[in-house]
Amino acid sequence: MTGSSKFRSLAIAMGALFVVAGCGGGGGGSSETLAADQTFRFGMSNDITSLDPAHVDSAVDITYLNEVFTGLYRFDNSLKIVPSGAASMPEISADGLTWTFHLRHDVVFSNGDKVTSADWVWSWTRTLRLNDAYASNLEAIHGATDVENGAATITGLSAPDAYTLKAQLDSPAGYWLTQLAMPTASEVLDKKVIDAAGDDHWTEQASTYIGSGPFKMTARTPKQSMDFVPVKNWWGGDTGKLTAIHVDIGIDDVSRVKKFESGGYENVGMANNGPGPDDVLRYKNDPVKNKLLTVYNGARTTAFGFNFVTGPFASKPGATPGADTTNSADPGLDGRRAFSMAIDRAQLADIACAHAITCQPAYGGPITKGFKGYLGDTGDPYAKFDATAAKALYQKWDPTGSKVKGLEYRYNTSGGNTKRAENLQAQWKQNLGVDVKLVPSDFPTLQRDRKKKVVILGRESWGIDYDHPQDWFDNLFSCSQAKVGRGNDEAYCNPAMDAITTAANAKSINDPATVNDYVKAGQMLVNDVVWATIDYGTQPYMTQSYVRGMGYNGLYDFNWEGIRLLQH
Amino acid sequence: MATVVPTALELPDQLQVVGAAEELPEQVTLWQDAWRRLKRNRLAVIGLVIIGVFLTTALVSFVWTPYPTWRQALGPTYQGPTLIHPLGLDDYGRDILSRVMGGAAIALSVGVGASMLASAIGIILGLLAGFYRGKIDVLISLLINISYGVPDLLIALILVVLIGRGIQNIILAISITAWLGMARLVRGQTLALREREFVEAARSIGTKNRKILTRHILPNALGPIVVQATYLVPAAIIFEAFLSLLGLGVPPPAPSWGAMASEGYKAIQIAPHIVLMPCLALSLTVLAFNWVGDGLRDAIDPRMRR
Amino acid sequence: MSRGTLVYAVQRLLLITFTALVVSSIVFIGVHQLPGNALASERRLNPATEQALLHHYNLDLPWPQQYLLWLEGLAHGNLGESLVNMGTQITPLLLREVKVSVTLGLAAVFVTIFIGMSLGVLAAIRQNTWVDYAASTAAVIGYSVPSFVWAFLLILLTVTGLYAWTGGTIYEDIGWGKIEQIPVPALALGLPYAAIVARLTRASMLETIRQDYVRTAWAKGLSARVVILRHALRNALIPVATILGPLVTGIITGSVVIEFLFGIPGLGQEFVTSILSRDYNIVIGVFTFYAALIGLANLTVDLLYPVLDPRIRY
């Protein structure tokens, strides 16, 4: 039921924008009477972590980067990749190793400085030098990792003239175009401003926070508010009808809805700061308020993961992280399967996500439903709830109860995680007779424990960066990640699976055979029960009836250029 | 704790030292007299009854509740009161009546536990500071003065974050912030009492200091101590509720009233019963303890003896 | 102000500074004994970046050295930089927030004294009537019900309720910035203490009224009654002034929860956020501010005391 309405709204949104084709703005036509005050207001729970494209990491912060900066390419509202700073799609050589970009001649920063190929080279070099979360978006270039390790220039990147960029890749990378469209690490920055204001300080003041995007920041009070306005005569086209965007910081989800109801906000949901599940339920059940609620397909999977090298669920107890964990006599397999089958995901989604509105039960593997690599609605054989089989399997695996003595489930307290955790605990107790202790913590502590491989059973979650399975496998399930510890907290290492995904990474994602390869790899994951996937997140939005052009495409909010407020 | 303790005791001129010139015979009849007066105080009696009810509920909950307090999906979530679930179901589909019962156990454990621990520490240190003076007194007075400069909630918050969230840790954290108030009271009492004649008398016949403290000073200071300790219980219960509200109270699925209230608040417009029940239970318990505390204070106040 | 008072004030100021220093030092040192480094935020840092960040915050130095650097900064009024939101300077942030909290706190104190004393006086002059019993019961309920429950009720009433009943014309807006956003949270914060003040006022007034000279003057007539009332009221202020210290501390404590519920960007909310996000630099800064704030508040109260009770002299 929820599913069909979600698809309907997404389809409508996509259809509408198919007409407008990308650049937002003015789609409403002359039949709309616009309000005099075109200020768009919304609120957030926490302050942003970083506004620097080279440092940014969270989906919340990316929302703003999307509007203030530009990359060579970008996603339009229907997630189609279109040129932005580049004038056209890239020329790729036959062997896939040389990419040539022709740049637009009219790109300028909001302070008037012109953008040339030198700026792009400088910006990308800076990103690699700072080597933070999304520097990986540029690692496909030959010599990029050298810069991360201290080299001064990217040997594989050159600027033959002021409006051409040439990149040499180490190996064909079908996904690189997608990475370039992400509004983060590869966006162009103004060297003059950053050098003057300081690499660490240029984002603090609105006056030095300069980008080439359709909007610019005019005010920022830490932990209180932010303000943006459109850039006059923006080189990229129409910046739309909004005259100002005001963001309140420090308003929690309950208060956001209250302010929305008293007319203080145009929307709740922008920048990944949506309403809480109880309010969503209230709106769903109210005939009038229901019209203001839209639930979009989300791009996040939540699961619980098992430790493959330590503890009762380990497939190869005692192995060092990064070593092969495949084991035909896997001693933890039955336990992992039992724990997964013991969970009625429908009940969990009902309870933790307000009757399955803010999330949907997951039956198709780690990759979120609706994205490439999804295993299908019955793709995960151990996601199907079967209490009797689970209990029997559990008792066969652990007849004395010694294996689960003192078992802890670790998670970070945020959003609906607490609800999920408490329901998991209740279901394991009820269906397996096992007492799992809940150990909530903040995120840094959880991360530390995961890296130390102390977490035996813990919450896992991944928000999609772009619609490509490589995002999942390379970050979460590969042997090299198990060693390094930036992802793959389970320390799962399956060389056969890695071989399949590495080969697929080099091929074009538009080829169905490539997608099939990823699906095969995904099936190995679910058979080994690396993650017991429990739900796919949805994004509920509350929007005032007089707002047009608001939406969400599964990864990002619709661009601000398309939003307008009608008279009300 | 200087937060919600009703403050007759904070007024220096109302701090009466209990006990007159004679000692032991007076003391026995004093307590009997106090008990008689307490019984006549209607509100205090009601308070005692309420506490009795909650105490019984708490004890029963250790052995039996209508449904397990942790069991979810017993019915449709957010459901209002029905015959089989007289207080309704919460947002997880858990039985609220069972959880309120469990919450009584937690509240009373935290309240009484913290009060007793804080009192024990406070009494010992207060006696030592007031009697022996010297370095101990300087240190304790300094601590008391510094404690005026920092809100206890902040210290407790930091402590809980550092040492973890179990029920014992919370009792510990609350006690660490609460013992200073008791120490201050006991120190004041001791300072006044040590000058009294019966103490001089005891000293002159060679009674050891420890005996003087335990046999002479402490019993005479007991009145205000008991009153303060009684007031500490509801203060500790509210304190834990504050912590739960901020997400740092007794960890889930423990049915502490504060945690239930903070969860229920989010659903207050679709299911007000979820937040109402624990708030009601909490307020009644605190009210009861406050009435009893007031009654005790009036009962031992010699100025009201007629 | 007499010379004695001046000396007293200076002594107290020194004590406050000392206390603030001690408190923040304890927190600083305590925090730096924690295992692991303070920086693992939501990101997954690679070693080189992590090193650079540690260096940026001086976290790669031994902690005694960090402490000295921090003291030096403190002497210049610089409390450092936020660990979680890089680039955010702590001192201006906390200064802005302390203004918010102080405004709210003063409003709450005003509510407390105004409502509390009015209720107390009413109960006293109508002693043993239904007014008295009603007021006394209201007072006990007032301080038995925790302030967050009052906050729940008030939010429900003024935000949702009013909006619904008046069709959206009158309502309370969540947040901070407009003057009409002050009364409701101040009410939630001050009600429990107003109840305590009410009881105190009643008791004190009853005591004064019972005095013989009062009874005599009362019999003399209306104008005398008014004079007595004023005199009794004046005396009733003294016990209130005595608990003003703990009252202010209590309000500052309560503001942590109230700010959180009303979305008010004050010091209390900052403290909770920074503790939960392990932003230790801010935590240390907040403690320093609180120690200074409470010290100053208590000093103000103590300086006001002789104004109310001329018997007190420093």
C-alpha cells in the first residue's frame, strides 16, 4: 500500500521533470500566482559538520554543497547525469583510459572570478591532498593516490588549454562518471579566496564561502541558522523563483513538525531532516494533513552485521582482518542464519517505522530496493521470518546457551535506531529465548569499537552515494576494506566474490550483464549472512500546500531552482 | 542537591537542634511524640498510603506483571486502554500497566538507593567535618562551596556518560551530586551540638570521640537528617527522569517512568495515554514523598509541640 | 555600597574565578584521560588526515602541555575551537548562548517570584479558607510535578491547542528570537520554584502577621492593615532571598531540559548536544561558563540581601 503510493509520487515527479529536462526553474507556467514572499524556511536538528567539499561527509551537508558549488557534471532531479561545469559529456578513449573534458567558457564564481581548467586542477589536487572522506571519488586518476601520500601534483591530470581537462586512468572505471556527478569532492573552488582566508577557515564566513553554484550563503550563525540567496545572472541559467532560503539549526524532529504546523516552515524533510515516525503516522491518519505528506523511496539500508573473525558468529575464528574468511565448516553460519530468520521484519518495520511508513521491511539483500544490484523481493533467503525454523537452528547451533552468553547488540542512538534495537532485542528474546544486551552509544564510540573488531553483533547501515553497486562492494564487503578498516566492519573476505566485483567495476553499468555480475556477488553475501538486512529507509516529507517543485529522487532533494511558493 | 528540595531546611533560623537539656528519656518520647503527630497529619498519611501502594506494586513487579514488560507487539501499537490492557499499549505495542509497575520498582530503587547512599556518605563526612574540624573540614567546606558553583545535573550527566548507564551507575552518579547537601546539614548540626552540655559531660568522663559521635551527636541530629533523606528520594526520582529525557537514564528496555514519558511525548497527539500514565505515576510518587517529608518535618519541629 | 560590601564582593569575585578555573581544569584533565582520541566523528578518517586534524587541535601533544596552552588561551578569553564543527570558535558561540539562557533564566526568576509571592500572600491573608487550601495544594502539586511535565502540558496547550482553537491566529511559536517566545518556557521553568516560593511566603507572612504588634495595629483599621501588609510582605522577602541562591542554581539546571524541549539555543542545550557528540572542547567551555555564571548569580543574590534585610552587613 505504501509502496504503490511511493512509486506513484516518484513517477509523477519524474514525469513532470522529464518535461522540464534538468535545469529547474519556471516549470509552473503562467497559471500559477506566486506569493510575494519567496522565502523558503526549514529546520535541522544538528549543525552541519563541514561545508568544505573536500571534507564533507554527511548527506545533510551535501544538500547545501549541491547548491553552492558545481562539478563537471551533476544529477538532475531524476538522477540523470547532465553536464554542469563541462560543456558536454566526456570523450572517453576506446581503451577507457583517457577521459577528455571540454569545459564551459562562461563559468564564474559568485564573486565574479572566472573559472578555467587551472581551477579544476587546483581544486582536485587540494581534495586529494586533504585526503578526506570523498577523495576516493578522484582516485581513479593515475597518480591520485600519490597526491594523497604527499606528492605535489596529479600526474594523470593535465590541462591542455584553459577550457580542456584530460585525465589518464589506471584502469577503466565505468563508475567514475557517477562519482564526478556527486556534489562533493570534485567541485571547483576559488583558489584566490581560499588562499587568502585560509584552508581551514574559508567556510566560516559567508563572505569567503565562495562557489560557482546557483546559490550563495549570506549569513551563518553557528548552531543557530544559515541563510542563502540566489546568485544574480547565474551562468548556468535560471535560478528559479526563491529569493531566500533560511535554515534553523537546533530544532529537533518533534519541534520541526510543530513549527511546520504553525506555518513557520515550508517543509519538513529537506536536507535529510525529516519528521519523526509518530508525527508521520499522525499525518497519515488525518484526512486533511495526509495531503501534505509525501513518502519517497529512500536510499539507505539498515541491517545488523556479524563479526566474522571473533566471537560466536565468526566464520574463521581468530583470523586477522583482511585474511580470507571462507570456510566450508563455517562454525558461525547456523547462528547467523538463526538470528536473521528469527526477526519478523514486517513487525519491526511496523513498530520502528510507524506502521512501515518511514522504512520498509527488507527482503532483497543489502543494496536498497530500487537501485542497481537489488536482489529482488525474495532475494534474501534468510530474511524470511520463520520462528520455528530459527529456534530449531539456534538450538542445534547452541544447545547449552554458552555461545550467546553476554551477547551485546551495539548501535548508535539516532533516529529510529533505538526503536529498531529494542524491537530486535524483544524478538530475539521471544523467538529464540536469547537475552541480548543493548549497548547504545554515540557514533564515534561505535566506530572505534568496530575498528577494534570488538563488535560481535552491531547495527550496520549504508546510505547510497550513487546508483552503482561498486559503491557497496568496494566500501563495505571487499577484502581490502577488511584490512584497512574504513568499512567492512564484519571483516568478511571472500576472494571469489571480490574477483567478480573487481571485474564488473571495469565494465559499463548500463550493460545488464554487469548488473547481473553484481547480483551474483550479492547472492554470495546473503548466503553467507554477512549482513542481516532489516529495512530500506524511506524519506517522508511534509510540504505546505502552497509549495511547488519540492521533491526527493532517492538520493537528493530536488534542486532549489525549481521550488516556488504560491500565493496563500 | 539544591534543585527541588523544598526548602524549609535551608533556612538557618529554622534549623532547630532537636533535643533539650536532658537526653535519653526525652529522646524516646520525642520519637513517639513525632509519630503521633505524623499520624494526625492527613496529607502525610495519604502520602504514606500512596508510597505503600507503589512499594507493593514495585515488589510484586519483581515476581509478576500482567505481561512481560519487554514483550512487544502485544496488539496494535498506540492502542488506548482496553479490558485486557487497562492502561493501553505503547508505541512498541507493550503493555503500559506492566511497565508502570516495573517503573515503580526502578523509581523506588533509584530514589531510595540514591538517598541512602548520599545520606550515608553525607552523614559520615558531615560528622567528621563538623566534629574534628581541621583539614577535613576545610576540604569538605571547600567542596561544598565549589559545589554551589556547578549545577548537579551537569556533573551527573558527565558522570553517566563516562561510567555508563546501568541502574547502579545512575544511583552512584546521583549520590555523588547529592551527598554534599546532606554533609552540609550534618556539619551544621554537628557544629552546634558539639558545644552542648551533654557532649561536654560525655567528654569529661572520657568517652571516646567515636562514641560521642554515634551515641550523642548523631541521634540528636537524626530528625533533620531523616527529613532531608526523605526529601532526597523524590529529588533523585525526578533527577533520573531528567536524565531519561535527555537520553541518559536507565537503559532500554527498562521501563523507567522518565524514559516512558520521553518516548510517549513524541506521540502525545495521537496517543496521549502513553505519556500520561508514567507522568501521573511519577507525580503521585513525588507528591507522596513530599507530603511525608513535610509531615515529618512538622512532626519533629519542637516549636510545634503543644 | 559600603567599604565592607566592596571588600566582600571582591573576595567573592576572586572565589568565583578560582572556582571556575578549578572546575574547568578538572573537566579538562578528566576529559583528556579518556581512552582513544576525541576526534572520531561521523566520518571514516584515513590516518594522514587524522594526524593533520589532531595537530590542528594540539591533540598530538602530551596533555600537560595542552593544558598550559589552554590556560594561555583562557587568559585571553579564547576557549578554543569546536571538535565536531571545525572552524566554530567557542567563546563567541557560548557568549551568544549565555545571553539567551540568562534572558530565559531572568524571566523564570521573575515568574517564580511574582507568581510565587502572589500565591503565597493570597494564601496567607485568606488563611484556612478554601483559597488557602487550594493555593497550598496547588503549590505542592507545583513542585512535585517535574518541570518537563509542565513543559509538555504547556507546549500542548499553547502550541497545538491554541493554534487549533483559534484557527491559527494565536499560538506559541517554538524557538527563540521574538519576545513572545519567552513567557511560555519561562513559565515551564519557573513553576516548580514558584510553588516553593509560595509556600515560603505564606509561612513567613503568617509568622509576621501573628506577631502581637501586628495584631494591635490590625485592629486599628484599614490604613493600618495596608501598612502591615506592606511590612509583612517586606519581611516575607527575606526567606525568599535566602533561597534565591539555590533557586537560581535550580533554574539553571532546569533550563537544560527546558531549552531542549522548546528548541531554545541556549547554554543548556549546547551542553547536552556537546556531551552527546563528544565535543569536549565545548563541554569544557560550557562548564567554565556555568561556574562563572552561577558564581555571579549567587554573588548578585548575596549583594541584594542587605538591601532586603538591613540587619545583614558584610
